[in-house]
Amino acid sequence: MANTIPFDCLSEIERVWGTIKVLGDDPLELLQIEDVPLPLRCNVVRVPTTPGFVLEDQLRLTESVVLSPADFTEVLVMRATLPRDPIYPLFDEFANMVANFSRIKITIRDVRNTADLLAAFDAASRARDLRLAGRCSAGDILRRSTMKRACLLGILLVVSSPLAVLAQAGFAGTWRAEGQPSMPWTFALSVDRSTVTGTATMPGTAVAIFDGRTDGRTVIFKAKSADGDRIVTFTGTWEGEALSFARDVQVRAGGSPGGNGLLGTLAPQRFIARRVSREVITPVFGQTDPELERRDRPVAADDLRIVAQTRALLANDGVWNRNDDRECADDEASGKRSLFCALQKATIDVLGEYDHRRVALQEVRFAIEDATRGQDFEHRLKDWNNLPATTLKDIWRALDVATERMRSRLPKQ
């Protein structure tokens, strides 16, 4: 077939990796470029110039071949994309999805040339039976230059399924786990080839995930606690339409084990997350849920303990850091804490983990608002701590106001 195509036209076809549109009756979709059929390199759309019913008469098989549903219990997918291609890992994700919803066995073989293609046919289950049914060999399929008496029988070539469609069948999207203390947990996952990025969120706390990856069947990523004491590895596998996650918590020597939250050692080691959106709904750091800004939220005794512990940590000017950068590792190392880092430390000491929008911390923020009417802060705890006019006595006063307000709402024992 290549010999019938003008050299300039053939050279242009060889340079194309996107979409080729053909007007004509010649089956250019069977053309081989570098020993690989053209549809395995790019999208091929052909519009015949001869009326369809005429072509049907020309191409109709002289012998009928009847396939039963059982003939499609095994499918061979030949993948000609390179590993660096964004679509490459999505074949595996798609095959995994199919396996979860049906009994169809999908075998994926990577092909780069004619030899690979023939080997894929020969290795596929039932390939011999299909070739006999069509009364032709796999080699014949590749060498035919016309679709007359075509032998393309029962073979699925997944060539260029749209990336967006396959991505929807993968791990990308927003997942939520519910039903346990400190839940809901939300995972917003973005997938780029085999790399996974995103955020993991529990009420009041959101952390970026790192070292994320997927092979289409499993998704793995890590998240670090705010105090830096724990790194949690999340491993998710398909369970029907949901993801079954396992958590592995590594605590640094001398570090806090955390509580029953997303990044704590006491939380469930296994849980189920279900997709709530195929969109990646990423929480905006610093943007607060209006519900968390209510001033009548229920108070627990632990909230009073958090503020009392913060007051103890900021006992004098020598242990107060008035240049807050919201990075608390250096504060812990120096022993001088800002208001924000003292609250973070106290929360971890009392609860076993950090809760950014805990009632105790919110009440301190409200006390700052009331003491600085008319001032607009991006980060109330940090910005007020860093004001030249703010003194340690001002911070003590805000902590005392928060304590009195919480004590007035504490349930009677």
C-alpha cells in the first residue's frame, strides 16, 4: 500500500502523531509506518468517497462468523504508546476498572514493531481459535493491504481513547472517607501520567501529599503531620467503585504518636473512601469554612486545657518569638515560640495532633479580632503576633478572654 502513496504524502503521514483525516476508499488505517499499523500511532478518521452500501457489498465476508458472548471473556489490548506518554498508565487503570465490574480478562501487551505485534497475538489466550475461525493467520492480518475478505476478527485494538475519558476511570478526583472519629477525611488527587499530587484533609486541617504515584491498580502517597513527627503512607486499591486504603504511620524517634485523626497512630489503619466528584476539589489554604467561624460552637474541656497550656508555654518574653513565619520546627528547636506555634504545640500536647480550626484556636482568633477592630489580617495569629505594637501582655489578655468565653459555654458536669 505504501508504494501507491506519493512520497511527499507518505513523509507527511510519518511526521504526524495527532489526528489524520482521510477522504477516500483506500484503507489507509491499515498502512504500516515503521512496522506499526497507523492507528497505533495516531487517530485515523476516514470518510469513504464511495457510497457506503457499495463498500459494504465489496467488503462483506463470503462466510459468516458468529461470535458468542463467551468469545469476549478475554480481550487483548495492544499498547503502542511510549511510557512517557500521558495515556500510557491509563490503559492499566482502565483494565483494572473493567476487571472490577466484569469477568472480562484484559491482557495488555506493549508493541513497538511487527515482531512485537505478532508475539502479542500468539501469546494471547484463544488467539489460535480466533485465527482459525477467520481462516487466516495473524501475519495475514498485518500484511493485508485491503479490507476485502477482512480477517480483523474479535480483536480489540485500544489505540487512542481520549485521555479525559480514561482519566475519569482512574484515581483522579475527590474521595471521601466517613464513619470514624475525626472523619470525614477527603483526598483530592490529581494524576499526571504515573505521578499523583493533591491534598489530604480532615475537618480544620489540610496537608499536601507527596511522593504520590500509581501503576493503574494501586495509588500510593504520603503526608506529613504539622509537627513533623509523623509521616503517613496511604496505599489505595480498588474495591468495586470505592478505594480501600491502608495507612502506615512512621513516628520519628521521640516524636508525638498523634491521636485518632488523619495523621495519628490511633486512627483506623484501614478505611474505605468513595468518590464524591470526578473533579479535583482542592481546599484553599487559609480559606475558612463559614461554619468554623461561628462563635457558638460547642466547647470541650480539652479546649480550656489547650489555652492554659499555651499560656504556660508563653510564660515570659524570653520564650516568645515575635517574628512568626508559621513554620514551627525552628521555634521548637530554639524554645522560643510565636502565639501560633505555641497554640500548635499545646494542641498536640493535649489532643495528640494538631487541629487548625479547633474551638480553642478559633476563640483566640476571635479575641484578636475584637481587640483590633478595623484591622484586616491575612493570618490573624501570625500577623497580630508580629505587630510592633503587640506585647506579650496583650497575648496573655487575648488568651484570658478566650478562656472566659469558653468557660461560659462549657457544659455543666
